[in-house]
Amino acid sequence: MPVYSTFDQESLDREYSPSSLIDNRDVYLEQYANLSKAARDRDPRACTLDLQYGESAEETLDLFMPEKRDGAPLHVFVHGGFWHLLSKNESSFAAPMFQDRGSYFAALNYTLAPNKSLTGIVEETRLALSWLYRNADHWGYDRERIFLSGHSAGAHLAMMMLVTDWQAFGLPQELVKGVCAIGGVFDLEPVRLCYVNDIVGMDEDEAKRMSPVRHEIVNRCPVIFAYGDNETNEFKRQSNDYARQLTDAGLTICCREIPDRNHFDIMLDLSNDQTWLSGEVLSQMGLA
């Protein structure tokens, strides 16, 4: 019997398992870790690790600085892992590309499920951006030029920042100036009904509240959607449907399927300024 749309349980679980289309996910996770370590080791004077944006041990971020710092933009990367895997330690692989193009780069950490609810993870991401905005003068980047990218669950978290009422935090409503959402999930109802929820533990109400597609964008800015050609149909549909929804709402949107990429290697395009994805992000930031 269908549990979502036309999918029975086995089919739905497969559609929301990006690993089902590749031989070995761990190869990519190791690549994230190695490239991120190389980014941290490249010039220890140009990065500050484990900055505390909140009170808990997990509420930290790593900040990377360009050569010319005063007034440079800031790019913030939010990692994926279906809210229960990975950390900032695998998330700074793209830092050198942004540094070399004159941008700060921040890799966010957050508490993983099941130690934190999805609602709590979204709140931590908001807390991190609030901290980054308020501490701009101390570190030298331009608080009026903060951009986000996120991969998979991180793309979901990035888009939740655009449905955030930043004025309730005492901050300008359009705090975020642009987003790149890579291989994201934006309607969480099918996620609630598949194997992922065994760890995340959403109920129906939380899945609705935490689905950006169910809310109006109040932080209006350009959005880039991207996904690999070797993705499941549901991951592709989620990006395409949301891109159409936001286009109809009047936002500046581009959405593209990247050839010869899967769910895990597509985000590595951010580390190479010759790729379409990094070119779009740099253009969005005014650094092309």
C-alpha cells in the first residue's frame, strides 16, 4: 500500500536514500574530511577554529579569513547528513576557494539528532547566523553581505533561514543576501514517513512547521538550486518544485541539474572556481 504519493514503504525509503545510487558513500565522506583538514592546515593564521556561537559544546563554527579582510563578504556553509551525521570538521573543504576570491568562509556545527529535535537544530542555525551578524565588526567581514550554502539537510536548514522573522531577533529582515541549496529536501512529510525519521523523530506537526515549502519567504533574496543527475527522482522533484514555487512568488531563482554528479560529490564543486556551481555562487556574491 502507498505510504506517500504512489510510493510503498520500500520505494519511499529508497527514494530518500542517496546511497542507493552509488557504490560506497564512505569514499565521499573521507574526501570531505581530507579536503577540510587540508583547508584548516593551509594557513593556520587565516582560520579560527571552534568559535562558540551558543552555550552548548556543539554550538561552534570555524571561520576562515581572506587576505584582504575589511569589508569582505561572508559565505556560510551548512552541512548535511540528514540532521544526524557529519559536522563542521568535514565542512570546510570549500574554504580555500572562497578565501582566494576575497570572501570569509564559515563552517557551521550543530547538535545532531536524536540529541536535538529538528526544531532545535533550526534554532541553532538561527543562533549561529545571529552571532555571525552581531560579531562582524570584530572579525572584519561585512554584515550586510552574508550568504549561505547548504547541502542536503543543510540546504533545508539554509532555506529555513529565509522563512525566519529576523526582526524578532532584533536583526534586519533581509539578513541573508543569497542562498545556494544543493540536493535539498524542503517538504519534510515524505521524510517523516521514511527510515530517516527513525532517528530524527518528527511528528506530523513538526514536519509541517519545519518544511520551508509551507511558509512564506520573508527574507527575500536570490536562490540557487542544484542537484546531480545521479540523484533519486524525489530529490530532483523537491528542488524543482520548490524552485517553481519561489519563482511564482517573485524571487530570483535558478535551478540546474549538474551532469556527472551524484548526491555526494556535487557539493565538492564549491571548492573549484571553474565549475558552474561555484561560478553561480560567486556571481551571487558579486565576486565573479
